[in-house]
Amino acid sequence: MKTVRQGKIGYLQPAWAGDGIAAGFTTRNGGTSRPPFNSLNLGFHTGDQQAVVEANRGTLARAFDLPPHLLLTVQQVHGSEILVIDQPNPDFSHYQRVECDAIILNQPGVMAGILVADCYPVVLYDPDGPAAGVVHVGWRGAAAGLIGRTVQAMREMFGSRPERLCAAIGPGVGGHGYEVDRPVREAFRAGAGGWEQIARETSLGHWLLDLRLGCQLQLEAAGVSTARIDTVTECTCCHRETFYSYRRDQGRTGRQMGFVLLPGK
């Protein structure tokens, strides 16, 4: 995945993006937040000043020639609800109070984003719709099979064919440093499954969990072609100069974003 410059920011762009479809993953650089949120913190409720976060979000939106009120984010709650945007709306800022962890849309000129700082942002794009989606994948979302649910929702709402979807897995905490315990294992066993493929036991009742691989496997299980999946391989926890990390910074940190913007008509 290559780094692309857009306006005042740089972001990681999937190989399938461009030519009208804007999609990718921001880094922590290019904004105005002061430490420990320096500098392109896009997340409210982090302890950063709201006016500064609003300015950073405006910087992102304007880099793609959008007014800030057409940047759509939600109140993420580590659940499995999906917001569907299938009608025009003059202002999407009020959706920040909607509790859900995935967004699918077929509306042009709207940037949908998922905020993360160790969880995985997953972006979906249907070139035939066009339609798109963004998914917030922590261990709860992965255990609930949220990626597969989102692909299915795109099929039901927009007629998207999974084998035609393009996908991108953004930066998150690497499996080498993400230790979890028994309740996480039980959630996977009761939910989406696949635990033995993505977890390695390190001591009694403790495992290292590879959520990046989990995202890949869930995309493939949902029918997305491996050849159409692009992945950021860097770990958020290991790359302090590039990414925010909730674990590394003990909760006092900002949020980067996985985003998608369908071309205007």
C-alpha cells in the first residue's frame, strides 16, 4: 500500500483506489493537535480540544474538496450494528451520535470514516454500484463476524456481489503484541469462529491474537477475492511516529481514520 499526498495530509492508499474513488487510511501526521495527540487527531472524546479536532477533520475533508459536514462518522461502541446511507442528506454531522460500528453507502460526495487506534479499519468498495462500506474491527467486532455481516448488507441493500468487491485492511495492532484472555476466546467460539487459525497460546489462559489475519480470513469467507484485498502490514503499536496506539500510549492518544469517498455525479 503506497503513501499518497493529498492537500496538507498524507495517507495510505490501496492499490485499487484512485481514478475517481478515494479510499485509504490517515496517519497521525498533518494536523494541529498538540502532544500527546499530535497531530492529525480525528477523534472526539479523546481528551483533545474539540475545536482542534474539528479543524483536523476540516483539513481532511478539504483535502478532498469536501465541506466538513460531509464527513460522516458515528459513535463506535464495539457492537455489530450497521448504518445504511442510501438517501441524500445536506448534513451528515448529526450521525456522530448514532451508535454503530460499520457504515455502508451508495451516495456520492460523502466521506464515510471509521476511527481507530489499534482496532482495524476495513474499507469495502463495489465498483459496479458504485457502493462502499467502512468497518470498525476490534476483537468484539471480529468475534461477531461484522465484516461478513457488512458484506451481506451491501449485497442486500445495493446488490453488491462479494466477488466483485475491493477491500483494504488498514493499520492495527500486530498479532505479535496483542495478548488476550479466555473471555475473548469464548466470544470467538460462540460467534464467528476461526479461533485456532488466528490465536497462539503463550501461557495458560493467554493467547496472542492476529486480528489482521482474522480480517483477511473473514473477507475471504464472505466471498471477497484474495487478489482484491490490499493490506497495511505495519503495526500501530510499533510505529509511534506514524500511528496512534491505544495500548502503547495507555489510552491517552488520538485516532486515525479509515475512509472512503464515492465520486460525485
